[in-house]
Amino acid sequence: MAEIALRTPVALGHHGSQNAMLSQAAPATRISLRVRSEDVSALSSALGVDLPVKPKTSTYANGRTALWLGPDEWLVIDEGESGLMTAAANSGALHSATDVSHRNTAIIVSGPGAAAAINAGCAQDLSLDVFPVGACSRTLLGKVEIVLLRTAEDAFRVEVWRSFSDYAFGLLAEGARDAAL
């Protein structure tokens, strides 16, 4: 994975408010994965993480997170040594895997006001009853597409295209300031 510096206010040290903290996620390898339902098991085994088959769910194992994005589509994130592309290639299953590590970055939003900060630009219901820990979705934050993952009761991972990260961070920072009020 190529290391690409993220030049956003996150890197400059502006981190939200005491109710909603913003931070840059650790570098990660990401693949966009498409696979037929009959090959999900083979890909899951090869990647070392079960690909979830229910909408709005994610799974985590061996330092890898698999997020369900559609009936035949996943985003797989590896914050470890990776080898995702090699593992997928060696699965023996018909699939499409594209390394999108260079395209994406992630912002972590945490604290008691995390959901409110995100809701400043995203109309999705983020209550725990509707969007529990482990829930994920592809949605909009303001004018940009994001993939949102709830990692804890008061923490979210916002996956965003690197070219839109300044905009996403700025919108989240405004939401974090509003959550402090």
C-alpha cells in the first residue's frame, strides 16, 4: 500500500470539540470486492474474515473489517500487514477485487456527540436502536458519498474519498462544534 499523506485539518491538529472528537484513522489497505453469493464462503475463508450477507452489517476478524455495501459488494479494510489482494486472488473464487487504498481515507468521530456531529451533514438515523455497533452503510455526508461504520456506542469510522476529505472533515468539524453547544 502506498503511503499518501492526508492534508486535511485533521493533520493540522483541529480536532472537533470535547463532545465530538475527530481524528485521522490509522493507515489501512482497502479493497472493493464484488462476488457472487455462491462464492462468498470461499472469499471469506481466503480473506480470514466472514463477508457479512445481511444489509447494514459488518464483521471483524484478524485485523480486517468487512462491510456489506450491497447484495454482491463489500469494502474490506485491513489495518495490519494486508495481503488482501493476494488472498483474494488465491481464493479460487470468481470475483472482482480492486485496491482502493489510494482513493480512500478515514476520519474517526468519537465522543458523546459523535452521532450529532455526523448528523449535521447526514440525515441517517444514527440512534443505537436503528444503527447499532457494527452497523454500516453507504450514505451521503453533505454532498459527498461516504461509507459509515459504527465502531462503538460513541464512535464512528467515516470512509471518504481522499479528494473529498477536506470537505468531509470541515463539515464534521462544524457538526462537532455544534454538538458542544
